[in-house]
Amino acid sequence: MARLDGKVAMITGAGSGLGRACMELFAREGAKVVGVGRTRASLDATVAGLEGEGIAVVADLSQDGAADQAVAAAVAEYGRLDILVHSAAVGYSWEAVSPGTMGPMAETRLDKWREVMGLNLDAAFMIAAATVRQMRQQRGGSIVMVGSAAALGGVPDAHAYAVAKAGVHNLVKHMAVTHVQDGIRTNCLSAGPIDTPMTAEALKPLFDDPATSQMLSPMARVGTPLEMAYGCLYLASDEASYTNGAILNVDGGLTARL
């Protein structure tokens, strides 16, 4: 039996990277998957490649009301929502879209700080809250929020990103304590360096240099989206029935070094 047979899973950031890997893996494991993201074309490409059943929902989760609409779309299609994996976020690649968002604190304007907070922390709060409201009606569910090793120690740049992810880590702990009484488990996958479009340009030169690759990961390589997706699968599945409020580091040993 597949590990997610009979489950309905909503995965944000499903158009690429970790989110797409979760969509593909969760569908293979028997879930009906709902991919949420801001770009229709990339979502449709993800759904077209599934070995299983899934739909795409276009939504900008940083906008008020969008999270509720995404949850409603999942429930309208499949009748319930058993799993949320929230992987949608912006990172280093966002600097090309919105210059000034990934720098150190003293060089970051307030509007750029708020922009990253909206996309990475406000969106996490809103999709988590909307999902909890649905799962409380069902008396159960599993929520996996994707965090970052950058939340756990100092980094030289991308300070708004790192602080937003630290907020996600802390939100998970509060949700785990509060909503376990509703039958809802909440956990966090703390991702290390990953080979995704969001980080590839920033990470490639660092991992090409042996002096810096060992500093970034004792394994001296970036992780793959699929390696992260397997961590999300464990946390989401019934195999993790006694796992609640955990921060699971999938980072090649980076956190151990910190």
C-alpha cells in the first residue's frame, strides 16, 4: 500500500523545485494532490507530469483571502484536506525580480523588508490558518511548513528571508502545541542548500569552490528537491503519528556544524 492512499494533499509552490518534487512524490504515494502557485503555466506543467490525480490552483498566498480560496478549491474538488505542505517562498532569485530584497539588514529598505515578509511569513500564516480551520472541521490533518537552515544561525545577507523563515519555525511550534488538540500535527522541514531555481545562481559558485563547499555542507554538495520531498513525505504521513512540533533538518549536516 502507498503511504498516502486516500489522502488529499495541498502543496504550495508547486510549480517548481521542492513543491513540484512533493507533488510528484505524493501522487506516486497515492495522494490526490492540489498544487498551488502564482504561475499557471508552471503549475499545469507539474500536473501534466503526475503519476496520479491532481489539480492546479493559481493563487498569490500573500494576498488577503487567497489562502481561503485555495483551501476551498481543494475541498470543492476532493471533499476534504488531509495534508498541507507549504513550500512557497521567495529566496535569492527574487533579487533579480525585486532588487534590494536579499541584502543585509542595513542595506534593506523597509518596503523591501515588508515585501519579503509578506511573501514568506504572512503567506505562511494565512495558508496555515485557513488549513487549520478546515482540518478542525475534519478533526485531523498534518501540516508541514518548509523552513530553512538560514533560520537557525547568522548569515551574511538575505536577512529578511532568514528572519521570515525563523518566524515560520516558531509558528510551527505554537501551532503544534495549540492544534494537536484538534487532531492536527504540525511540523517543519528545515531545508539546507537545495538545487532549485530559487538558489542555484547564488549557490553554484560557492559549491564549485572546495573551500566554501565544505563550509556550506559537510557533504560538500547541494541537496536535491526529491531529497527534501522525502522528508516532507515522512512528516506528512501516518508513519510520523507521534511527531509533532519537530524541526527536521535535511541539510547535509550543515546544522550540525552550526
